[in-house]
Amino acid sequence: MNDFHLNQLNKVLNYIDDNLEGNLTLGKIAKIGNYSSFHFHRLFRAYTTETLNDYISRKRIEKIASLLIRNKTLTVAELAYTYGFSSNAALTKTFKKTFEISPSRFRQLSSSQYDKVIKSKNGQKFEKFEEYICHINNLKNWLYMNTNVIVKDIKPIKMAYVSHIGMQGLDQSFYKIINWATRNKLKNEKEFEIIRIYNDSFKITSADKVRMEIGVPIDEARNPELDIQYKQIEPKRCITGSFEINLFEFEKAWSSMFIWMNENGYKPGALKPFEIIKNNYNDHPQNKCIVDLYIPVI
């Protein structure tokens, strides 16, 4: 699939993510990407490995799952109505196909912690309560030893980026945006600052379906290019932490940050979490990443 189609489909994916409460018909979504319905359906499945209906259903269920964890005031009936299910029963049936338990049971077992692990077809599983509490305490201690968490206002960030789904070929997307920045003299070989935005949570979404945006900060808006997209993010108030960690510690760092968020009374904002990687781990004597994590909050 060429870069033009990737850019158009990324517009579509962003539109779906921002409008899960709306009426997402094939005709309307195809129009967003400037495709006919017939051709769009084929391209969408080739890129995401899912049909459009399956993708929308999965995204809505994952959104509901995240709200069940984060927002205890919303009822299952309200969530069913908001996200286009005809009844509680219809939502429960679809929810069970993914998580193998009802929405109400999911909320009970997830407790108040964002990091709760859920058994599902994505491969997650429940931890015993004692093991879970021990896990949480270990993460809190690890966070205390590895960073000083602060809450601060972040200025808008202009960025050029590529989109990527899943873990396969992830290095290629990093190399692509770095090479673009180098060709355009935005950075040299010694400069390194990469932004990664997570449009999905690895705790809820299967790793092969997590969508990320990988980019570099730019000083000013640039003319569109075939294989590169542009946007400005406005994080505003963020929980932030600076880490020097191995690649396998990224999940631990993110989990501990979300625990800190919950225990200090913050709620996630509209903007997705993101990180700014400040070095090439291959150049580090211990192959570690120097990275700042950001969770936009309200």
C-alpha cells in the first residue's frame, strides 16, 4: 500500500477514534478518506486486517472498557446508549466476546486501579488479589526509585509523523521519520528527539492492533508531503516523569505513572498519552532509553 493511501486511511482512523459516539456508516467514513465505498472497504481491511464494522465494534468496546475502569459514575446502560448498542444485553453480548465477562463484572474486578489485568481473548488474565496488591506496591516503589513525578502545563507541540499499527515493523517507522528529519535538515546524526503518541492502551487492546503515531517536533507547519503527516498537539496539563530505562521497562514505567495518576485524584484528559524519547538506545552504554512520559489530565 503506497503512502498516499496510508495518509488517507490514517485520516479515517483518527475520525473514527474521535467519533465513536456517532453514526459511523461505511458511506460517511469512505467520504472522509475520499474513496468510493467499494474501494475503501478493501483498502481498510488490507491496512488494519479487520473489516470496518469489526474495527468500529472493537474500538467501541475498548472505549467502554476504559471508561468502566476510569469512570465509576457511568452506568452500563448509559454506555450502551452512548456507543450505539440497542440495549444492555446487546452490549453485554459483544463485550463478553472480547473480555469473556460482563461489563459489570469487568468493573468489579478491575477495582479502582488503571493497571488491573483482565482476562480476555487478547491474552490478558486476572491476577489473584494478593498478587495484584503486591504488584501495585512494587510498581509504586519502582516509580519512586526511578523518577520524580510532577504535574505541569505543556506548551503546544508541532510535529511531523508517521502512523503505525502493532509491534511488527516498528523500527522501520522510527527509521522512516528519523531519515525524513535528517534529509530535511531538521536534525543531524547526534540530535535525537522522537515523539510517540499511543492511540490505544496495551492493557486493553491486543498488541498487534495498538495504533501509534511516531514523529519529530518541528518549529513551524510545513507543506504536506506524500508520506508524512503533520499535526499540533496541545497537551496542556500533564503528569510527567523522566526515565532512563531498558526497552522491557516501558510497560512498567507507564503502568506506574497511571497508578500515580489514580492515587492522586487525576483523570485522563482528551489527548492521548505520549512519550518523548531523547536518545538512541543503541548509543547508550547500557542500551537504555532516556525518555519523558506524559499523561494529559484534567
